[in-house]
Amino acid sequence: MRSDTDASGPALPAARRRPMSASSRPLENPQQPRTTGVHRAPVHAHPTARWVRCLQPRPDATLRLILLPHAGGGSGFFRMWPALLPDSIEPWAVQYPGRERRAAEPLPARLVDVVADATAELHPLLDRPTGFFGHSMGATIAYEIVHRLATEHPTAFRQVAHLFVSARQAPHHPRRGMIHTLPDDEFAEVLRRHGGTQDAVLDDPEMWELFQPILRNDYRMAETHRPTPTTPPLPVDITALTGDDDPSVHSPAAARWSDAGDGEFTHRRWPGGHFYLVPYAAEVAATVARLLRDSAERGASAAT
């Protein structure tokens, strides 16, 4: 089935989908990194799972990668990633309510509820080294999920090998302003500058009426959320990824993610804006795969 989401646009509610052209062509699969570990029996989400879905089952994968989309986005945002990741990594995506396959469900009220419900479905999947990659709002959710795993599911948390935070300021460096309260025209202009919402949505009154509640609600959740303190730091490796021309995340604010973990920290910068990872999907996926593999190998060495 075709994805419900454009490569960089918001998730289309299933009840009123419209075809939208992707903003980038498929990119070639990067060289597969070396894998480590032993084969484990496949673990799958329960058939009634709502929050997570496997983008491509890989029973022989030794690693997992959980992908979390941005405000207004859906799991389909990562539809190209299975082709860009090595066979050693099984890709999963988090599905938010009110869009795509969950279009009939109400929008979530609080980000903390998203974290709690997603964690409840995710923790059984952590039976092997796992990375979390969140983009924009998804980075905040990924950070909070890893924190919740550490406090409520310590056995599962031991399998968290790497946290990737994309296009997001550090939790203790909050962004100023409340975008979700802006008038319609100003709100739309912010979305246009960020580059994550297609002009077809912003310029079409019917489409805008359809998407605006989803976008505003996600921005409201993210902007009113009180993040978990970075002290004490998480015992995980963290990589911050940013676009050089991102108007919403400046490099120093992203670099402060180094305070959130006491493992290895890396800050990778790419040309482009808030959605730098769309044109550089292959390069970003290759970087994530390599760093996740390296973290898993260090963890395996430390355990022996």
C-alpha cells in the first residue's frame, strides 16, 4: 500500500487522502555496515498494536531502529528508510493518533500521554540493541521514551544503544515563543519557512482546514510540555543532527544535547533547513546505521 504521508509533509488523515508528490527522489542504498551479535527469534508488535508498526520485518536483524516523526507527521514520513538501512537493522515507526491508520482516533491531549502509551507498546521490542531516531517533535518524544524506559523498564532500557535527536534544541534549552497560538496566516507562514508542509496544504483552504487542527495540536503539545531534566544524564550515546540553515534550531542549542547523556556525543550538521534529512536521506540513514552499530559494539564489549 502506498504511504499516507509525503516525504516531508504532514500525515494525511485516512478518510480524506489526496495524492501528493514526494519532494525527493529515492536514493541509493548506502553500503551496509558490518553487523555484530547473534540471531534472535523475531519479536513483533501485538496484532492490536496502535502505536508502533514494523516498516519492514527483518527476522535476522541484530539491531532495531525506532523512528519518530515530527509535528503533523506520520510513520509514512520514513517510508524510504527500509531501503536505505542495512539488512542488519529492522526499522520500526511510531504512529501518532489522529492521522494515517489512526485517523478515526482523537488527537492526543498531552505529550506525556503520547510517551506513556508509546512506551507501553515499545518496551517488549527491546530484545536487542536498539536506537531511537526522532525528528523535531519526535526527538522530544524519543528522549522522554528513553527516560521512561530507564525508570520503568530497566531490563528493556539496557538495550537502548543510541538516541538520535534531529532538528531539535536540547531539553534544557527551550525554544521561545508559542507558535501554536499564532493567527492562521502567521502560523501558516512559520510552517512554510520550516519547509515541512507542502504548499498544496497551505494554499488550499480545504486542505488547510483538514490539516490545521493536527498541526496546531502537535505544536501545542510540544510547546507546553515540560521536559524531564537532563540531570542525571542518561547512560546512552546521543547524536544531534541539524541543518545549517534551520531557522528554529541553532547549532549551540542542539550541541547542548551533550548534557543529556554521559555516553558518546556527536553533533552532525547537514546543508539545508529544518527538513535537511529529506534530500540527504541516504547519507543520514548511513550515518545513523554506522553510529548505531558502533554503539552496539561498544555495549557488547563492555558486557564481556
